[in-house]
Amino acid sequence: MYFNKIVLFITISIVSANIIRVPTNIEHNWRSNGRNFTGKVVLVTGSSSGIGEITTKEFSRLGASVVVTGRNATDISRVAKEAQQLSPYKLKPLEIVADLAKPDDVNRLVNETIETFGKLDVLVNNAAIGLLATIDDKNLTDVFDAVMAVNLRAPLQLIQLVHPYLNTTNGSIINMGGIRDSSIDIRAVPIGVAKVGIDYSVKVLAVALGPRIRINAVDPGPILTESLKKYLTPEELDAIARQIPLKRIGQPIDVANGVVYLASDDARYITGTNLVIDGGLTVI
């Protein structure tokens, strides 16, 4: 009965403009300022290349102070320099070399971020490794442990460390997952388990971290990163594109735009959900 009343109220609210009316000036502010990250601090893991690089640059372009982190100092410096050039305020990113497989590095990443900026507004758990092993491979459990350390344990550790700061700033967390399509790769047990763990943890943590912190996941399909170009031939990439309803493989900016949206005030009533960015691949 209570649920039915809620549904009826929502229906009436949509039909009648007199039931719920947003003041024009507030509505305008939501639309114009939702993706302005001026004064915000954003940490994207795995931001020295690929999707993480483009996402970090996009946050910098929108006015945020950003942290560029990864395992390669040269790549980090390059991305930081390019991100600073994109910043409307020419804000210098914080550069941190860190291996997320090492818990001490995860602690240091958070400590240096807070010491430098004094706060955190957005955490994007983007870093991941793609090691494969079948049930017959002798190193299966070693591969499993390595994948879990970076793809699942590190995000959880980061969330545990930063949630007091995000609680202060009404912050947002975005975890990077991945689509689960109809094809099964028998080598992908470790990766698959990590993806499921990321997706489920988002739902649990949405309840645990609310009402001041939002957490969501982005699940990308095939994205044309440099690593994918090295892994697949042009013919293989073309074959994948033909399977996608939009007939193209996604670009890193497609994912970055989704992350920025979920981190923004435009998504202030969205938590505990998964945004699939795959060109429609999972619907066929």
C-alpha cells in the first residue's frame, strides 16, 4: 500500500506541473554549473595512460585539481604537463608514482593527496590489470591473487581510507568495472570475479556510505586504448565494431564523459548503480 502511494505520487507529480515545481533560477544553476569542478580535488588511479589519462585531463579541463598516478614516472609527468595545459587556471597536478598492488603505496597515495590539497572530492578507482589464466594453468591462484590485489583490494582500501574526507565534502566515488557479455573466456576467471566484486560492492557501499557520499560504477565495453590496439589486429577491431549496434568501438573520452557525469552535481540523486558504456553491445 505504501509503495503504491509512492508510485501514485510520482505519477501525479509528472502529470501536474502544480504538484512539484523547481524554481527557474535553481533549475538554471543545476544545468549550468553541474559539471564545473572548480575548487574540487579529484584522484583517478591508473591515470598515466588510457581511460584514466583522458578522464584526469577532462577533470582538469573542467577546473579540478587532479592527482596523476601510476607506475611509470615518465608517463605521469607527461600526463601532468598536458593536464595542466588544459586547466583553465593552469593548476599543476600532483604527481605520485605508486603500485596499487602494494598496500603501503595505497596508503602513501592517499596521505600525499591529503597533505597537498587538504581534502578530496572525487575518487575514481580506474586502475586494473588484465592477467589471464585457465583452470589448468599452474599459476592460476597466483594470477588470481595479483588481479584481486589491484582490481578489487586496492579500490576497497582506497575507499576505506578516503571516505572520512569524502564525507566532509559530500564526495563521490566511481569504480571502473566492465561489461559481462554472452561470450565466455575460460581464461578470465580472475578478471570476471573482480568485475562482479566491483559491481556488488557499489550496491553495498551505496547504503553504507550514504547519505553524504555517492558511489557508482562505470562498466565500459570495448574501448580503443593504445593497449587494445596492441592486443588486437585492425581486422579483429573491425570485427568487434561490426557487432556493436553503434558500429564503432568506443573512445576513452566516451568513458571519461560518463565518469565526469557521475561525479558531477548533475548526478546528485544517483548512487549504487552501474552506467554501461558499450555502444549497445550487451543488449544484443
